[in-house]
Amino acid sequence: MEGDGEVTAQTEQKWAEKASVLGKEDMERVLRRIAVEIVERNKGLERVILLGIQRRGVYLAARLREMLKEAEKVKVPSGELDITLYRDDISVLSDQPVVHSTSVPGDITGKKVVLVDDVLFTGRTVRAALDAITDLGRPERVQLAVLVDRGHRELPIAADYVGKTVPTSRSENVEVRVKELDGEDRVVICERTGGTESGVEA
Amino acid sequence: MEWRHKNLITLEGWTREELGFFLDQTEYMEELLNRPIKKVPALRGKIVMNCFFENSTRTRASFEIAGKVLSADVINWSSSGSSASKGETLRDTVWTLEAMAADAVVVRHGEVGVPDYLAKKLTKASVFNAGDGTNGHPTQALLDLYTARQKLGNLEGAKMAIIGDVLHSRVARSDIQAFRKMGVHVTLSGPATLMPENTASLGVGYVSDAREAAEGADILYFLRMQRERQEDGLIPSIDEYHRRWGATDSLVSLASPRAVVMHPGPMNRGMEIASSVADGPRSVILDQVRSGVAVRMALLYLCLGGVR
């Protein structure tokens, strides 16, 4: 709230929900379309693997995997990728970001890797993910699937599959909620009500 | 969790939650060691000084590997051939390290309290205790804890026997602290001449008979026995020590079916541990070495990051 200078209020409630972008059904529909596009673009699913970026990308990749199994009767190998140790802001954050697990389904060399993330924003997360992938092997190609593209790129990076493009201002935050972690499937736009800019996810 | 520790001098101030979080982070660090390219850029541009005023092979090497996997620059500053042997005071050494813009100082010293002194004097660098006198060796305790948790799962209520020269062992002191914090029941055993006087105040039991300590234990921890102890008259003979307190197959057979055998290394085979046990199915001694690298990676990562 304007003029609300209390420190506790600022740290406890940094973001206020402003608008809903995707509901549960919308999210499912959008992911189904992305699944179809992945099959189309790769002319099938041969040598395709899904890599979800920690943390919400992992759950979205799992949904895509289920959908591909239903539609194509193919179990696409999938894994999870943590990019924390590749971040470019590690020495300027006030606290060290928590590391999550990385596990890749076998050798990724020669595979078609589809990176899955929830929100594409500055592009810095994807840059870090590309570096991480390079250290794990040499895929034939890497594609990017995101649920929401909110703009404001700081690097020359574009997605191959976009669920929804949402114009935002930098003072807003796009929050993707998945039921496994957040109890519901929904995408909302939040607005800052206090606190500092640190902690905004790229 | 917000990490609030800049240094590691002792585990005394670490909460159980912090230990648990630390071990979780270590797990993800260990995964990096399985990769074809074992390097991530997380600590690019950081300088880690390994200052060992006492001999060490695995601790020094594992701090070095840990730093290098995370892309820090690691410099080894050993006591022989350094200015320490030319009579430089510790205070001058500190100022030298500061002037060289070290981000972390890993220190092992024969005197108790040197890491603590460095941590108080150094304004910028993190300080990590790699062993000070008979006082403590906290990163050894962390890697022991990590290895035990990896093999046994939740350690709450587990039974541990620490057997050997507890009196002179900084490993024992740090391990007692760490394992008790995680809810492990610790019993000591060894010759009475090699026990500290205050076992009760450490929160642990003592039995002279190693078989009694090993009975039903989930973790059997054997300490390194220095041969000089015999010359000092603290143990009767090497043979007798081995028979009564050494890790033999018959002693290990008394432990719980899932028990693991640990040793901080380097081992004296035939003294505190029989080869059949050291190389046997219960031994996790090489896992400990591997854990040592992962634990030190987590430590460097968590304590060196950010703008503190």
C-alpha cells in the first residue's frame, strides 16, 4: 500500500495479486497445444527428451510428458535441470540461492532437448540453462518451451513454444502456480507492494 | 533457508535444521562429481587459500577439488617453505592473506584456536577450520554425518560407537557434537588412558569393553591410533590394542545388521582396523572420502556467496 512504511509489512507482503492470466483449464489446453507442436516440429518424438528447469519447469515437463504419452503412446525420457550454479547474479545477491537437483536421463549427446520453464522474462535463466546443458553433453538441438512469455528480454533469446504471451511492466511479477507445489494450477500477475527488487526470478 | 554462517570454526552454533539443510545441499553438489565435465561457474573470481600448518593429504586435496569444481582459484600455502617457518607471526600472516584479497582461508594448525583467531582478525575472508590441535575438525564431522545419512537414512535414534584414542582426537570431538545434534546416541570405547575425563559432560557414555559399545550399533567409528602412544605408555602393545579395540570381523559382527564402519583416514591397517574390515562390505571409508569433496563444495558455496 502507498505510504505504508512498516518494515514488517514490506517484508511479509511484497506482492499483491492483480489479475489472473490462465486458469486450470486454460493451462491444460495450452500445454496440450505445446505437446502437439513439439511432435509437429520434431516430426515425431524420436530422440526427443524433456528437461524441466527447477523448480516449476520440472512439473510442467512432467505434464507434457503425460500428454505426449496419451497422444503418441511414447514415453519421452525426461529429466530436471537446476541452473543455480550457473547464474550470473550469484555474487550480487544478498543470499546464496538454494541448489536443487539435476538429473538427466542418460547421455544427452545427439538428442533433441526441449527445455521447459514456466516464465520467460530476461532470458538469463535460459542462458544459464544452455551453459549447464553444454557441460552435460552436446545435443543435436535445443528447443525452449515456456508457459508464459512476459517480455523484457535482456539477452537475445526466444522461445520455440509459447503458451501465452503476456505484456507486463517490470514492476509486476508473473507467478505460475502448479498444484504439486502451490495447491492450484493458475497463472497470475502480481504487483509489488513493498520490499526490494532482489529476489525477483529471472 | 537464509544461510547465516560466513565461517566454520565449530559446529556448536549450527542448529539441527541448518545441518539438515546443509546435508541436502551437499547431495546436489555430489551429483556434479558424476558429470563428464566436473566444473560449474558458481564461484568464479573467488580466491581460496589453503593454509596448512600441519600435514594433510585428503582434507587439503578435497578442499582444493571442491574449490576448483566450483571455479574458484585455489592457492596452497603450506607451512614448510613458507614464511611461517621463517618465524613470521600469525598476525603478520593474517595481514598478508588480507592484502592478497583472499575470499576464503582454509586453515589447519597444531594449536587450538588458530582458526578462531583468524576469523576474528580477517575482516573480509571466510575462515574454515580444517583441524586445530585436538580441538575440532568440523568439516570431517559434516562428511561423516553426510555419509552416515546417505547409508542409513534418518539418523534420529541411531546408535554410534566411537572407538579408540578419543583423548587426542579432534575428529571425535567434532563428530560427537554433530551426531548428537542429529539425535544419535553415542558411546565411546577405548583404553581408559585415552579417554577424556568429562565423557558425561560431552553427553556420551563410555564403556571400556569395545564389544559392549559395538553391540547393536548402527555406526562403528574407529579412530586413528598413533604409534607414539605406545612409546608414551598409553597403550600396552599394538597387538593387544588391535585385539581389544581394533576393528576386527568378530567385533563388527556384534553390530546391527545394517551397520556401517567408518574411519577418518589415513588408516593403520592391522592396528586400529583389520584389512578384512577396511575392505569389507560394511566399510564406507571410501564413501567418506568422496563425501568430503561434496561437503566442502557445499560449504564454500553457501559461505562464500552473496554480498556478505
